[in-house]
Amino acid sequence: MKIFKLSRNDTILMLGFAIAILLMPIWLQPIGAAYPDLLQKFAIFGLFAIGFNILFGLTGYLSFGHAVFLGIGSYTTVWTFKLLSMNVVPAVIFGTLLAGLFAVVIGYVSLRRTGIYFSILTLAFAQMSYNLAYSVLTPITNGETGLRVLRDDPRVLDGLFGVVQEGSPVGNFFGINMQGYPGFYFCAVVLIIGFFISLRIFRSPFGLKLTAIKSNQNRMRYTGFNTRPYLLWAFVISGMYAGMAGSLMAVTDPLAGAERMQWTASGEVVLMTILGGVGTLIGPMLGALLIKYFENIFSAFNESALHDMFSFLPSLLENLMVTVVHPFVGDGWHLTLGTLFMVIVIFLPGGLVEGVTRLFKRRKSDGVSAKNPGPES
Amino acid sequence: MSIKVSQPNGWTRRSVLKTGLGTAAMAGAPMFFVRNAHAFTNDPSNGSSVILGFNVPQTGAYADEGADELRAYQLAVKHLNGEGDGGMMNTMKPSSLKGNGILGKKVEYVTGDTQTKSDAARASAKRMIEKDGAIMITGGSSSGVAVAVQSLCQEAGVVFMAGLTHSNDTTGKDKRKYGFRHFFNAYMSGAALGPVLEKEFGNDRQAYHLTADYTWGWTQEESIKNTTEGLGWKTNAAVRTPLGAGDFSQYITPVLNSGADVLILNHYGKDMINSLTQSVQFGLRDKQVNDKDFKIVVPLFSRLMAQGAGENIKGIFGTTNWNWSLTDEGSQAFVKSFGAEYGFPPSQAAHTCYVQTLLYANAIEVAGTFNPCGVIEALEGFKFDGMGNGATEYRAEDHQCFKDVLVVRGNENPSSQFDLLEVVQQVPRSQVEYDAAIFGGELGACA
């Protein structure tokens, strides 16, 4: 089919991405990140960031409230688990659709403004939803305690098909439990599909229009082009990505809490995208990997782990190193992340992707005589 | 005339749909996942060490408690490995601990930050189980987190020794076979506090609740309400406040005009420090309402919070699981060894976490196996003494410890910066006991 046709470079990119994602359990082993829970997080937040990048990277609209869709996806999924079935397919579909629906509403209102006003509007919506989920909507969201799947929930469809739940209920894909590695592969496949769709959008006329809006929206309007429907579409699509990511979070761990909607969660995806490279295809995924790695691995280094790490040094030097490094790991992992973020924003405004392309360019220019530097991509 | 559209290979749309649905229904049919009866998660039998996971809040409203919990865990690990002076290992009765690790294996530990959020806590616990190979998870300084992590541990087949969690739900409607709690709960606080409140404040009072809006706050509000209404008090209003709110002035202003003469703060950690300090700043304690002195009650009290609230806690009533000023042998041994290590006395959070670690290790020694099912059996109904609370029992029906509860009051004339709580009454176990069935819930099975 025509829609699956890609240029040669894109085919390579697509294949490389798919292979890299599916082989994560192997190549992440040496750095201690290859355990199912973290791998699932990589895939889920990768999807979230890739979706966010469709809005932020292409149109330049910085939404500061995308976590709200993450939360809606999670809550919808858990409710589907509770009411319909522990099968993940309807759960993910409903989660994505409902997030899309909310994106239409929030996008319709927020997109009337641009720049900082748009960001503030989305932030306001997100905080509003967070506070609603936290207090007023407690009957639906179970507040701070979080919404959980219980054994005695109705689960109409499961009852219809005679699916028996043994022990505590977990999401399943037609009988395969969505925890551990199967859960990761499920998320990975969704991520790869998500990446493919994002690639298609980047290469499509629709994507081109979005980039045009980013470069100069006024000029677009002067030519008689109505930009708003395109912006709304971009907003809804990226909202649906976020909803799907939220669904996957609930699929791998059937629990939804209001803190997923907090502004810190919205800020995190912005960081991921900027760290990796705004507007690049692969950048958001890299950013997601980096931040989740820091959050889960760096935060776990305690003093004894550091002592082990530097045990090859003489004891005086060992203690010195531990004292120096200690504030940057463990509960100080935010400090390391912050420093890294500053360094990248100052020296590599295009994120990690820019770093990699610069490296390649330097290598090329070492071999061939330097030509005019190409336009920044 | 109808045209039948058929794919070249003979698949019609209808047949594709039929086959698809059929396959889906077949695949969705019951699949029973049978776990090998002998194998269990992270079996350390072949290694030289056994890994415990300490999952405590290092950031957020309960960070102070978390830091103290972690100190206690590190101390417990030392003692289990035969280092230090042994602390409560010397006073625990009956004890099978030998001071050579657990079943001869060296005890090691990994730590994680729960951030006082269910999501982060579960991620951190999962990391410990999946990556670090932890055989037991313990900690948590919020009941919401404890309940979330406890159900995760049940799924993973790993024992969870709850740290500081005071909600009735933890061993009530959300109890789990793999979860155990040494700490007391809101019901016990209410039962212990009731008679003292009656004696001090009388039977004709109007209470106003400010409640942390999550499982612990809800159950504590309910338990205290039941107790005070039993005394003949009226409940004027019960207002929920978000966890970690920081500024409580908007919630305190309405109290002034509500006609209530007692404010009950169902807050803990930094929240309690903030809400109490602000209540005092608003002049609540100097007020006269209904011809009575306005009073503030903090049902769950701890020395760490008292330290944070400073002058404001003087004369305020509450309950606590344990206080370092107790003079029994076990408490003294623990305070001495904690003080020698860190230079200040331990909090109740530290105490419960330390005890939990020792109890878990002891249960393994008793069972003679690391298999959680054996350990759970050894813990259920375990009776012990010499751990600071007198004779204590782990009730088999809901995995809740039953022991004496302390009613305390903020010390009017502290003799040191740590001497902040004065024990008013040591309420005997029989007075705070309840039927395991009243909160519902089921333990489930050991897989």
C-alpha cells in the first residue's frame, strides 16, 4: 500500500529504530537498565515524547499541560479494566479516544492564543484537571490513593466470555499477562507504530503545513490559509499519543494516580523533547531514555553503592570521591539532570541529535575538504 | 442482483471477521498461570547474600520521616550482620537471630525514593524486585504508598513489611497476604485517645476536622469521629486538604467562625507542622468559644513533627506508636545504639522500621527458609516481647500488630531539644483491640 512506502533513508531509519527498541533488553544490559519495569517506562515515555514533539516540534506550540492526557488515558484504562475486561485492547482504544476528545476541547480553547499565552492556558487546564482528579472527582479517581483494579469489579465482557481471573487482576493481551517482558514488548510494538505514524506525519504535506505555521503563521494567514484546523489536528494527535502512553502505563501496572497529571509530569515531557532535540524524529525518544534512566538508576545510588564503585581506589581517595559524587546521585539526581540540561541547552540548542550530527559532520569534514555547511536540520 | 466481492485468495470480509473473532475468543479463553510450587521470586539460596529493599520517601512532605527510617534500616542491617552492639537483638524474646546475617547469608540492601507518590514508589519497588533482586520490600511513610506497594508485592510474590502507615485500610480493606504492619492504626489512636479527651475536655464539645485527603486521613477522620461522637461531641465540619499543601491559611480561617471549640488536625509530617503552626499563628489557642478554651488535637503525633513545630506543640494531645523516653529494656537498648550511631534519639518511624526488619529476619530463621510462604506462616500469630512496646502479637487474621498505645502531650517544660513528648498514658492493648472483620477486605493466598 502507498501509505507504507518510505524513502530509502526513512526505511533504514524505521528499521533501525524498530531493531534498537526491540533489542533494548540486550544493549541496555551493561548499564543496568535492562529490567522490565524500566524498559516499559522507556517505551511509554518515548511514545509520550514522540507525540508531544508532533505539536511542539512541528508547530512550535509549547503545551505545558500534556500530562492531563496522560492522566485521562490512565484513568480511562483502569475504568475499562474495572467495567469491561482485563483485555488491554479495548482499554488502550478507549484511553486514546477519550484523551483525544479532551484534546479537542482543551485545544479548541487554548489554540485561540499563541506563544506564552497558549502555554499558560494549557498549564491552567492541566492544573485544573489535576486538582479535580485530586479532590472533587474523588469518587471517579479515588484521589491521592489512586484508582486500582479490584477483584470484585464487574468486568462485564470478561464475564460474558467466561474469562476467569486468578489472583490479583492484571492486564492481558488475549491471555498473555502484560507484566514483565511481554508488557514491554507490547509497549515496544505500540511505540514503533507510533514512531511510524510520526514519521509519516513529518514527511506528509500536513507536516509541511505545520512547519510552515511554525516558521511564520502570519504569512500563512495572509495567503488565505486557515491555520487553526491544522493546529487543532496536531494538538489532538499529540493528545492521543499522550493518552495512549497513559493507557500503557495503566496496562503494565493497573493503577492510576492524580500525580500523573501534575505540572511536573507535563514539564518532564518538555524536558525530554528539548534534551533530545525539538522537531527531530528520534530526539524525543533519546530524551525520554536519558531522563527515565536518570530517574530510576541514578536516584538509586546510595552511599554504599558509591563505596563499591570506587573501591578500587585507596581508601582516602575513595572517601573523597564518594563525598564529591554523593550530592549528585541518590536523592540529588535532579541536580545532575539540571546541570546536564543547562549544558545541553547552552551548547547544543538542538539537543542530543544536534550533538550527534555535529560529530558526524566533523568526521566528514576531516576526510573530505569542508564544503559549505548544509542548512541546519 | 447482488455482487459478491471476493479477495483473490478467497477471503471475504465476512469470513475475515468471523475468523478474527473466533481466534480472539479462543485466545481470550481462561489461561491458568501456574507458578512452580518450589520456586519463588528472587530466591537467594544460591548467592552469598540476601538483599532487602528499603523504599522510603526522600523528598516530599514526609522526607524527614523517610530519612530517619533509612537510618534505622541501616542500623538494623548492621546488627543483623553482627556489627555494632546488637541493639534490640539482645532484648527480643523469643529470638532466633544469630548475628551472622540471615540464615548465614550477609544482609545487603538497596534504597529507593518513593517521593510520597504511589507511582514513583511502585516504580522504585519494581526496580528493587526486578533488577536488584530484593527478597523483601519495606518502608513507606504514607498509607497511600504503603497500600499501593503492598498490592504490588502481593503480585510479585515478595514480602512487604510496612513502615510508617497508620491508615486502617493497610491491614483493613486493602490487607494482603504478603503485607505486614507493626505500626498501630487510626482505629487504635481513636480508641486510646477517647478516654483521655473525655477526661480533659469533657463531653460537650464541637469538633472541626482538617483532614489530609487520602486513605490515611479518611480513616483517621472516621475513627476519631466515631470516638468523639461516642463521647457526646458534635462534629461541626470535616474539611479535606490536599497532601503537601504547604499553606493551610485558607482552611483555618473558616474554623474561627464555625462555632467549633476543638480543632482536630488529621495531618502528618510537614503538613502537620504547617497546619499547626498556622493555627497557632491565627490565634486559635488563645480563643474562647462556647465559654470554653479552644483546643487543638493531633491524633497522630511524632517527635520529629514536634521538633518541627517547636513551641506550638506544647500541651497538645495525640497518640504515638513509641517514644524514645520509654524506660523498658528494649527501648533503651535501641535508643542507646541509635544514639551512638547518629548522635540523636530515634523517632517512632525509625523504631517501627527497625523492628520490622528484625522481625522479618527472625521469621526467616524460624521458618528455616527464604520462601515467602514459610516466612508468612512464621510471622502470622507470632508473639514477642522486648521490642519497646511490651507484649506484642502479629494477628494472623489481618497481619496487624497488637500492642499498647501511647497517649502523649507536647511537653510544657522540655529538658532537652528531644524531650518534646510527655507520655500521659500507656493504653493497654485490650482497650484498643478490635475484631479483624470490621474493616472487610481479604488477605488472598500465598502463591
